[in-house]
Amino acid sequence: MTAETRETKGQAALREQLKRNLSDAIVEMEVEEAERIAKEITAQGLFQMNLLETSVAAGMAVASRLYEEGEYFIPELLSCADAAEAATEIFRPYMLGEKPAPKGCVVIGSVEGDTHDIGKNIVALVIEAGGYEVHDLGRDVPASVFADAVEAHHPDAVALASLMTTSMGHMADVVQELTRRGTRSSCKIIIGGKPVSTSFAKKIGADYYAPGAGEAVRLLDDICSRRS
Amino acid sequence: MDSLTPKERLLRSLKKEKVDRHPVICPGGMMNAALTEIMKKTGHKLPEAHHVDTLMRELAFDVYENTGFENFGIPFCMTVEAEALGSPIDFGSLECEPKIKIEAYKSVNDVNFLPRGTLAKSSRVAAVVQSLHYLSVHHPDVPAIGSLTGPLSTSASIVDPMTFLKQLRREKEQAHKVIDYVTDHLIDYAQLMVDNGATVISIADPTATGEILGPKMFKEYAVTYLNKLADAIHLMGVPVIIHICGEMAMVKPQIAELHGDAISVDAFVNLKSMKEEYHQLTTMGNLSTYLLEFSNPDTIYKQSKVLLKNNIDIISPACGLSTSTKLENIQAFTTAIKEE
């Protein structure tokens, strides 16, 4: 065995170790530690594109699962996302424009009249961690802005959030606006939020209701696998 | 026939004393009943009534008279406190409640600690307090409820909420400092309300839910500061209602630690079983606001009777009402309770 291959093996083992450490740091919400490990990976020349999937996304997947299981709550999940983001920031210059192909594309936002977006932000985060390209339009978003985003991004799905009974009616406006512009059939519409339900989704002509972030990802996986 | 005034009935219910029948109330603030139908009928309208004390008190009276709720509930939003502490407000419209335009601070580390007494200088606090004073003097038999936005919700209305939630974990010391500061201002505001005739103070804290915070942080932050606020109000000689939003299976033991004289809960919570589990709790709630908006008077009437059957101490909507809720639906609700 040559020195060179031994070194490569050693590097591979180190990469494997750092990959696990980074994933753990994300799950443990250790922002500075995640950043430090990411820096070590790049400084040692160990960065590979697949680390985004096997380390960063893998850590967020564990965090999302812990959130769904009621082990983590919103402050914890947001802190995991911060750690993941800190590592990704370090990796960014090394990505050289490459990006792992997303599983699909999602436009998400809280509908007009609704300024609550903690729940929507969590769903956006979990969907992104689930491997999707996410365009978050923010809160209090008018129907026309959703329709513009559909034309700009050609998403597989549009996810509409509403926490209030006062604003849930505006979900129907989005469905109608897409219909009016002839883009309704180009994507699926998923609705979510405290006051809405499957029957409400049916009533307004949306495709699905997702009671939580995990369910939204499962629905998207289903939508995108059927598409391909 | 009623032998107690609405005020006596509510105060006795809050002390767990015997009453002639259950009270049915809607405390104001996040849970206000300023329906568009009422405002169009009377001409006392939002958003103007968020600012002008005469309009505010007239609207509170219109709500009382039209809905059948047995109280005055003031104000009609949850932005008074945050505005006084620096966040700009979008006052919304007839249909849409006011909202925070943008939180005053990006982080708990940026908060500029304003001196005690700051809220007393706010024109909207003045409108609220003057309305309470007028109503309590002119209608002494009707409880005038002053509604507060709770410590965590107010904090998350002056500091960017996503950052704030993370900082509850990562920057505990500063987060505590900010929430404690906010709580002190809320105590000052409650004192102004009580000095001007508020019969009861109701606190709604929708950011302080078990679903958002989980049991550990709910105890560390929500229970700590809600209790600090409630204890201070008790020293003023006035009872306190605490409303907790959302599902709370996760934080049931912590709910029992709250010092509210009544605990008001969302529609998902089974108040009957909660009552059985925690005898000492005075329960308040919880007719679904979804039902009130989308159902019909018959169904609402029947569902209201279920609350009576379950002997919920104080009957009220489960959470914030939609402004487009039909008045006849609310009337079916209050009638069902008053017929007891």
C-alpha cells in the first residue's frame, strides 16, 4: 500500500468522522460548533458536495423528526436550522455553483390578512430540510403575488398557510387567481394551519390539507414521485 | 330569573362561589367580539375606535348590547402594549385586526429599556383606560374587563419573533431580562386599568403555548412571567383570567401552576376532563370559533348546551372570533347559556 492511498484512507476516515460530528452538532443546536467543524472540513480539503446531503440535511432530518415526535419544539428546531445554515455558509464558496438537484420546487406563504408566520416558517424549514427548493413569500401575501411566483418558479406545489379564521377565506382567492391565470393545473395546492381542514381544502378547490410539517413533506414526496 | 347582576355572577364564578347560572362572556383584546355586522349597524367602527376613547367605549357597549355577552371587553386588538414600547402598528381595517408592521428590535440584545411609566404616556393606553372608566361608572352592574397581551406575546411583538424564540434557548439571561421588563410595563398598564374601574383583567398570551415552547420553556418563561403579572394584579385586588391558545396536552401540569383565577382554553382542549383532573381549576371556554363562524344558530345552540352540561365555570368563545362571524350565531350562543 502506498503512502498516498494510506493518506486518502485517513482522509476518508476523518471526513466520515467530521461528517458525523457536524450532523450531531446540528441536532444538538450547537451553532458555533457546526461552524467550526465546517471550517475544519474545508481547511483540510475534505469538502465534497454530498456532505450537504449526508451531513447537513441528515442532521436537519433528525431535528425534524424530533420535532414531530414532540421531543423538540420551535426554539430547538430554529436553533438546529441556524446551525445547519452556519455550516452551509462555510461550504458555500466550495460549492462552485453546483447544487444537489432538489426533489421538487415549492412556493409557500401565509395568505393575505395573516401576519402569523411562525408555523409557516417551520413548515418551510422542514420542507427545505426534506430536499426541496423553497420560495418563501413571507406573511400577509396577496393572491396575485402567489400567482406571480407560480409563473416565475413553476413549482410542483403551492403551500398556503393561515392561522386565523379571518384570513382562511383568502386561501380561496389564491386558488381562484391561479385558475384565472390558467396556471392552476400546473401545480398542486396544499393548505395548512390551525383553522383549516381537509373538508375546507375540498370546499375551496385546493388539493390537500397538511396538518403539520412532516405531513407536508410526505405529501410533496408523493406529489413529486408521481410526477416523475 | 337572574338573581345576580352580571358583575356579581362573574366575580362569584371567579371565586368558585355559588351562582344562579353560568356567566357567558367575551373578554376583549385578542378575544373581542367587535363584529363587522355590529359596527356597520351602529356606525361605531374600527379602526377609528382603536384610537378614540368615546368611540371605543361606544363600540364596547354596542358589542355588549348586541351579542348578549355579559361584559364590556376592551381593547379590540393586541397591539396597544407593543406600540407603546416602540413597534409601529398597521391599524388594519373594519374587518382586519391591527398588526405589528415590524418589530422594534431585531434581537433581545438591541432592546432599549424604556422607564416605568412609559405606557401611561401612550394615547392608546389613555383611550383604553378612559373607556374603562366611563363604562364602569355608567354601568356598574356590568363587569368591565381590561385585556392585556401577555408577557411573551408582547415581547415577541417588540423583538423579531423568530429570533426571540431562538434566544429563549441561546441567550436566556437577556431573554429573561426583556420579558421581565415587558412584564413590569404590563403591571403598570394593569394598574391603570384597575385604578380606572376594571373589574377583571384578562391576559391572552398566544405566543406562550405548549405547542410552540414545549413544557420546559413553557414553565421557565410562560408560567414565570404570567404568574408575576397575575400576582401583581391580585395585589391590586382584582381577579385574573389567563387564556392559553392551542393544544395543551403537553403542558397540562404547568397549566395547573398558573395563578389565574380562571384558565381559558382553546376548542381542542377537553375542559370536562381537565376539570376532573384538576379540581381546583376554574375553567373558562370554549365554544369553537370555527363553529361560531361557519355553523348555524341551531347547531351552536346545541353545542352551547354541551358546555353547560359539562359545567364549565365561565362560558366564552374558545379563542379570537372572526370579525365576519354572524351576529345571530353569537346570539344563539349567549341565549342558550342565559336560558339555563
